[in-house]
Amino acid sequence: MCQGDQARLWSLKEPKQLVSFGGKPLLERTIEMLRARGVVDIVVNAQATPVWEKFCQKVGVPLVPEPGKKPDQDFLDVLVHFRHLWNERGPTIWVYGDVVFSQAMMDELCQVRTHDIFFVTRFSPSMGLDKWRAEIFGWLMRTRFIEELDSFLRVRKCSPYHAATDVWSLFHALMDRRDNNERDPSFVDAGSEDYTLDLDYEGDMDDLPVLEMMAEDDDRVKAGAQ
């Protein structure tokens, strides 16, 4: 998923998902990590521009542009729009293209699970709120979750934190149910020791050299273990 307008990264002249990371575009590394775990049916959701068309051709994945935006459209509408791409025989994995994934967090995301939905996140305190919020890096969703999603869409309220990504509202609605000892949406928290990070701000770009070194060591250890 690479539809972010990167308004908070004013210095970038290229899509943030394609920033050079370890000698290759960041998203190319993510795709290689997915393929190494047996994920072979991959599509990229991005704008139909020459930059994205060239990248997708290079890595051998289809480019699927997002439909034209409507005034009240949010991210959950996009999920439903791409319903025909969901895996009918197993889970569908949704990944934000601007995330530097550690090997451990990618392992978590690609594990076979029985839950209808499973989030890979990092938790942090919410400003002014008596609860914790999650930074969402990706999630695994089983096809039957469409019933849960349909139910939520009928009563949804857009997230006060980020109006463009209503998946936050969905996540927190599920977390509220979990807090009330109802159905567990399930998640894994990257915590403070894991280097997984999404690129949202200029300061994140400043961290890239350190992240590259950490990822290089991490990739080397993973390759040695295999």
C-alpha cells in the first residue's frame, strides 16, 4: 500500500517507499522479505505513474492503482474496493510500503494464524488520552473477516488521530472489545528493542543510515540461520 502523499516529507523528490535502503528501493527489500517467506501473489497499490510502473516491472509485481477518490472516502473503502484481490483460500497480508521491517516483525506478520485479523504494531502513549495507541505497520486478514468489516462500516466514525486512515478506528474498536474481555483481535507489539519503523517525518529520514546498519546485520543473521 503506497498511496501516502508524504506531505510531512517535503524534502523527498521520489516516493518515500522507493527511497534507497541498503542499495535498493525500500519496498524492494520488503517484497524480497515476503517472497522469502513463501508469499508469491503480491500486488502494489500506488499511483499509475512512470516511476511506479518502472519499479513494478523491475520487481515483477502488478501495479494496481487506487480508484478515483471520493470526498468521503477513507482507507476501509479501499480495502473493500480491492475485495476481488483477497485470497479466498488463505489469509491476505496488507503491508504499508513505507515501513522498514525487521526480520522478526516480518516473521510475525507472515505466520499462519487462526485469528480473523492480526496486527503488527508498536504501542505508545496517546497525547491527552488515557490509553495507548498503536502505530500500524501491517496486518494479516482472513477472508471471512469481511463480515466483521461490513458490520464496522455501518457504524464507523473516522479516527480523530488521522482522518485519512480509518483503519485506526477499526483497530481501536477491536481493541476496545478486547479490553472488555470480548473477542481478541490479536496483535504483536514491536516494542522498544525492535527497529521496525515507518517513514512519516523528516526525522525518520535522518535515522535511515542507522536503520540500514541494523537491517544489514539482521539480514545477515537471518540468512545464516537459513
